[in-house]
Amino acid sequence: MNNRVATKVTLKIKRPNGEIEYVVPPTLKSVTPAQFRQIQAATMAADRGEVLGYNVEYKDVGRPTIKSSSDLFYAGAERDTTTDSMSRMGE
């Protein structure tokens, strides 16, 4: 069984001049619906446009077989597969 961890958020923003821009905040790895509403409100309040949607990318994190207590150190090893999920981008 594999676990997934969020690795990147992409925001879709309609700027005041009408252009659509995709922004990747460097400090966000995931967004909850409540956080998204806060981001929308802050962007509108700053007259920076309208946040239309977001996308969260996930990475599969494997679960290695633990044979001894020394293997616990490596239990968080990640595999290099990435998947897109939670697409909330408005079209």
C-alpha cells in the first residue's frame, strides 16, 4: 500500500487586466477549502485579481518493508512518481 503526500499547489488567477495567470506559491504544499477561500478574499482585497481555482499535485510515497529496527531510519523514503489530483481549476 502506498501513501500520497501533497507536493505542489498551482493557483489559477484572473488578473484585473483580464489575463489568466498560473501561480505556484513557494510555501504552499496543499490547500484546504477554507484556506482557498482566504486566498480568494485576500487577493480580491489587494486588487490583484480573482482566484478561479487550484490544483494540488501529489507524490506517491512507498512503504518499504521493515526487517530490522535500523530500517526504521529509511521508512520515509520517497519514490519519484508524481500524480495530479484534486483539480479545482475552473474552465
